[in-house]
Amino acid sequence: MRPFDIITTTACALPLASIDTDQLIPARFMKRSRADGYGQYLLHDMRFDEAGQARADFPLNAASAVGAEVLVTRRNFGAGSSREAAVYALVDFGFRCV
């Protein structure tokens, strides 16, 4: 990860509270190689419907979220078990700051 003092970028708002690490990356995807990138699995069960289609109303699927490097969340984001894959999913998706 590249360090920064000041970041000028687009932000994506995720107006949900109490997002835990099991939601950030469901366990079924952690068996896959990190080399393939975990970003595609970030918040997978919220971003996609049961048929695998992107939910148009989910903030990370909005055109305005493309290229965002800051994720603005509500309280208790990342709660739950310590799961480093959750951090990898955020970084691989392109976020540098939460």
C-alpha cells in the first residue's frame, strides 16, 4: 500500500452501520488465490443479487464510485473476527482510506 499525507480523490459513501468482516468478504471466497484479487468479492452478497447480477441501487456499483479511493462508512465498520482478507478486498477494490 502506498503511504500518503494528503489524498485528493473521489469518495464513495456506504450508508450502512455494523458491517462485519464476514460481510466484507464471505468465507467461501477466501479459498481462492489472493493473486486473482479479492476486490471482486468485496461486499459480494450486498453488491450482487442471487443470479450474480450487480444491484444497481448499491453504492459501490454506482458510476460515481468508479475510481473512488476513500470509503466513507457509518459506525462499527469492519467489526467481527480478525480477517485479513477483508483488508485485502478493500485494497484490491481500490480503496486507500476508510
